[in-house]
Amino acid sequence: MSFPPPTTLDTSNRSRILNLGAGPSSLPTSVLLQSAQDLLDYKGTGIGLCELSHRSGTFKQILDSAESDLRSLLSIPEDYAVLFTQGGGTEQFSATALNLLAYDAARHGRAPGTLDYAVTGSWSSKAIKEGERMGGRVKAVTDSKKRDGKFGRIAPIEEWELSPASECAMLYYCDNETVDGVEFPSPGLPIHQLPDDYRKNVPIVADCSSNILSRPIDVAAHSLIFFGAQKNVGPPGVTILIARKSLLARHPDESIPFGGPRIPTTLVYKNLADNSSLYNTPPMFSIHVSGLVFRHLIEQGGVKGAEQRSSEKAQLVYSTIDESKGFYEGTTSATSRSRMNVTFRIKGGDDGLEGKFVEFCKERGIEQVKGHRSVGGIRASLYNAISVDDAKRLVEAMREFCGQHSG
Amino acid sequence: MSFPPPTTLDTSNRSRILNLGAGPSSLPTSVLLQSAQDLLDYKGTGIGLCELSHRSGTFKQILDSAESDLRSLLSIPEDYAVLFTQGGGTEQFSATALNLLAYDAARHGRAPGTLDYAVTGSWSSKAIKEGERMGGRVKAVTDSKKRDGKFGRIAPIEEWELSPASECAMLYYCDNETVDGVEFPSPGLPIHQLPDDYRKNVPIVADCSSNILSRPIDVAAHSLIFFGAQKNVGPPGVTILIARKSLLARHPDESIPFGGPRIPTTLVYKNLADNSSLYNTPPMFSIHVSGLVFRHLIEQGGVKGAEQRSSEKAQLVYSTIDESKGFYEGTTSATSRSRMNVTFRIKGGDDGLEGKFVEFCKERGIEQVKGHRSVGGIRASLYNAISVDDAKRLVEAMREFCGQHSG
């Protein structure tokens, strides 16, 4: 620790750096400044945010206002609960499978049905593996890698091999795949294209960890939407669930009927809901900062504003790729390009040149553009805290680098 | 959000308030000031603490230094791993049972043995219930409430009814019970008093969430020590495990052999260890602040210093109780009094007078002394961030109130 500790915050280096990391990622400076003050003294109480009782009225207001702002941003219907928990997306791989298996068995009075997964990238691959580990009968209704040898194109729904609706416990998909730069094209998974009986009977579960709040989502068409905070929302450490209340109520005894395992208590959605996210001590700091980000986004034109900026930013970078005459090459099919994570190779995957590009960016203050270790190449993440001007700064560097190294 | 957000931190109200909450609880002001700066710009990188990649060298240094300071504070032997995870103590109620059942079955090549629990308060009561929910055969080796009708006295080990060592998967105890103000007397659970074969063969698991770092603990006598951060360590959102490495290595396939359930992936200790606490995105802020608290404690004389201050603070308050001629009455037997949470009643449990005392304290800036809703009365928590002078401030208020209302 440096003594004496600072009481004046130095933010001078922030504007120098453009952090395009895939998550944890940039947060708005104004939100961080407010959080810093709240850490020391929350609203003149003399008690810092993380020193409040989580059962106090003061913290309840923090929870309530975060929930209410999120409801307004995403037009969440009344019959959906908003829940704050821990463990990230990875813990939800287990929790979604366990809770939906229990729900399905209780609802139909039989052993749990099949878990359908759309495997469109690295994260949904992990989800289906964990669904199977949890004892679920799983089915990949589509698997881009099996089909194409790599993740890069999402097959249209008419090509998906769905389980029979009456035997299916959920349809799970990941709306945006950060590692592979793959996203369902706007406005999102075309749920209306699913067969009638399937759409009406099968709970749809979405992992929106990396693109929530970047475009509207039809909450009412889902049974569950979850997201870790550390991309578009806030600091790591909080996971947010938007869950249809009927799904929670159906949960009879916290375990999977017909011989399935018990669900660890912190993973039981009903426990979280019955206790208004205070079943156990919540990650107070991450929740509060998320709430401030919601407020900040409302002031910036809400989800509509974010969607517009996201399209513009993605458009800027992808058109630079497309106009580079093959110097830059997107790794994703044109119909499945992510607005959040732009992934590309340089000169057909020239490792040396890609390393040079990462360094070139670093010299210009542009950080964390190296692709995920499992796929290589370049990845620039354009989450909500990245501005259109920031994207222009990246594009300028790309053009300059291309000018120096193409031909 | 208030605009423009502050760049100068206002801490003026902090000295006015003495926060004796049972957790989340007070944190050192110097640690919070440093955290606030780090949120905006971590060590001049231009990137805030929660915006760093968790796989970056910068964050690895944060993890490594938190671990190394904790190792030094608690003299943790080399053959123990230090792991950072999420979900709090409540999630560990499930995880301890599941992992220890798996370890036991794999180690002995038979169905998992019995889980022994010392039920000495509200938290260990929850732990044994969850152990049973997870499918464990459980045994309360002692249960203060069953014996005395309330939690208040820990029975000596010679009265405990232990399972046969060869059939026992773990002995679980909670070192300090925050709700009930009950703590194992220093130096802690007298493990050497356990029968030889039991001590040598049964893994001992301790929940030290509310008294870790307030006195030395014999790590080598335990297989696992865990604690949520939000009392003596840091902000809520991180749980720290100290685990014997052989326990982690023994874990064959992440599931409980002989027909037990699979363990959700984020709860498998081996996964956390194999990935150096980066199996999934960690709660970076809570980890960093915990690390700063470790550093702060080292500068304050380490665990020895904390132990000395803890004794002095507890002594001050308990002697005020004992000298009040029955006006104040401790709820805990003299041999099981907690140094962390001093619980007492006023005039034999006069609700009205207790309410007045809470108000009386509040007027003097002393906050959160109301007892836990399940037991009532008064509770003053004297965690590491509370100074001896703070305890004197409480004692003064107690004396003054007694002077006004006794007789």
C-alpha cells in the first residue's frame, strides 16, 4: 500500500488508454468516480458501500433501484423476477441445467426431458458439456464446429434438429460468443421461426453475458436470461438473472424429481427469488456499480442509444476489414458477425504480423486486442463503454498498419 | 448518479460513525482510499482494477501478492493451496460436503462415509442441514441447542459423540458463530484432544468466516479452512479456501464415486486449484481489497497484533457487562464467549430498553448494535477494523446508558 493513500483521484492516464479487452472490460469513468466516493462514504451515512449491512434499508434501495432501472432499460414484464447472484456464467452452466431439469420434471410429472443446446461457439460448447455432467440428457440442435470445422457461422433455425417439444426441458443458446466473435444477427434469435408447439412449450434460456443492453431483447419470449456483469454491465463478481416467475414457482422441493440430484442451495433459483437476492450476502460492490451503469445508460439514451452506437462502431471496424483487400480477414461469416467482439486475422493468419499489430496498437495506447488464446488472431471488443470515437481510433490504427504492411 | 462526479474523496463522516455491524463490516479507511484510486487507474496503467484482464500479468500479481501475504500472516505450509472463489459461506456448506464426500469415497474405495458436524450455533446448523440435503449421511457430534435449548455453550470435546474414524468423511466446525456470539476459546478447537485415530484419519474442516486473522490457527491440523471475506478481510463477494493439496489431488473425476451426484463445476475444488483461482472470472475487486487488508494487517503487527487487540477489546466490553450488576447480561457461557461478536441482553431481555439502547448508541454515532433478528438483544461486533479506542467508545456509551436506566 502506498502511504499516505490518495484522497484526490488521479484519472489522467485513462484518456491515454483505449482498453478493448473482451472482459473484464472498460467502465464509464463517471461511474467509477461515483463508486470510489461511495466506497468511502455512501451518501453521507459515514459508512462505505461495502460496510453497509446487506439487510439495511440503504442497501435495499441500491438493489431496488438497480432492478428498477434494468426493468426500464429492457422492458422486463411484471411476471419476471430480476435476481442478483454470484459465480459467473460458468456457474450458470450448472444452474440452468439443474433448475430447468427440475422444473421440467415437476411440470410434466415424469423424469426430466432433454436439454437442447445451440452450439455456436466456445461458451455454448462449455454449457452443453456441463449440462451433461449435471446428469442431463443433452442434444446439440446445431453445432457449427462439427459442421464447418470451426465456429464462425450460425445455421438458420430451419436447419436445427430440435427435440420433440413434449420431451424437451429447455432450449439454450448463447447470444454472443466472445471467443469466436459470433453473434445472432439483430434483433436476436428469431424465436418466432421455431415450430409452434416447441415455441409454446419449451423454456428458452439465453446466455447474454456479452451483449446484454446492446440491443433490445424480447424478454417475454424467454424463460430465463442470464448474464455476468463484466462486459456491458459492471465489474466481475455479480451474475444477473431475469427469470419468468412461473418457472420459479414450479420448483417444488429444490431437487430434481424422479431420482435426480439435489441442487446446491445457492444455485436454486427459487431460494434467490424467495429472498429477493438476499439469500446470502450478495456481492454488494458489483451490484452497486452495475446499478450506476444502468443509470448512466439511461442518461445516454437507453438500449436504443446503445444499439445505434454498437452498429456504428461495428460497421466502422468491419468495413475497414472488408476494404483492406484481404490484408485483414474476418474470421466470422458475414451473417454471424458479432457487434461486440470483432475477430480477424492478418494476411491469412501471419502470427508474426499479428504480434506486430498488437505492439503497434499498444504504442498508440490501444490495449488488449490479442485474440483469445484458443483461437489466436486479433480481437477488438466494442462493449457499451467504448465510444464511436474510440472505434474510430482503432480504425485509424488499422488503416495505418495496413498501409505500412500490405502489398 | 450525481454530476459532476467527485474526484476528491470526502471521508469526513467516517470518523463520526462507529460501525459495529456483524458483517459486512468496517474496513480500514486507508485500504478504501487505495482501492478507490485503483478503481480508476491501477498503478498508472490507465486501466482500472475491474477493467484489467483477469488473465493479465498485472492481475496475476494482485492474486499472488494477496496469497503470499495471507500465507505469511497465517504461516500456511507449502502443501496447502490458497484459493479464491465466490458464493460465500453458504455455497461452501454445499461444496465442503460434496468435495469431502468425493474425497472420502475415492480415498477408501467405498461409498462415502459420515459427515460429522459440531453444531454450536446458527451457521453450523445450516451447514449440517445442507450436508444432508447434498446426500450426505450426517451426524451432529454435539448440538448445543438440543442440549441447552439455545446456543451459548460449546461442550468440551470429551462429551462429543464422534463417528468411528474409519467411517467418517469429515469433522466440520464453525470457529465463531456470529449470530449467537459463540466462539471456540483461544487458541481454537483443541484438535489434540480428539482421539488419535480420529485426528489422524478424519479431515477437519473449519468455517472461519468471522474470526480468521484474529488469532493464529494451526493450519496443518486442518484439511480445509474457508472464510467469506466480509468480516475480518474485505468486501463481500469473495470466499477464500486454504486446502491441503493432497485433498485436491485425490479427487478423481469431479464426481462422488459409488453413485453419488456430480459436483457443479465451479464448486469442484480441484478445478479452482488446477486453474490457480482463474477457472472462471474471479471477483477481482473483492480479491484486491482483501489483499490490501492483508498488507495493512502485516503493517499492524500481523495476526499476533490482531489477537492482542481482539482480546483487549473483548475484555473491555465483557467486563462492562460483568460489572453492570445484571443490567447487562451476556447471552453466552463464559467459556464460549466470542471475541468477535459480543451478544447481550438488557435487564433480562427488556425489548423496550434494548430499543432505547440502540437509539442511544445511534445518537452517539455507534451503528448496527441491534442483535440478529433470530435471537434479539444487542450485538456489538469487534472485528479487526475496530480499534481498542472504538471499543472504549462503546463501553462509555454502555456505562452512561446503564447509569441512566439501572436501579
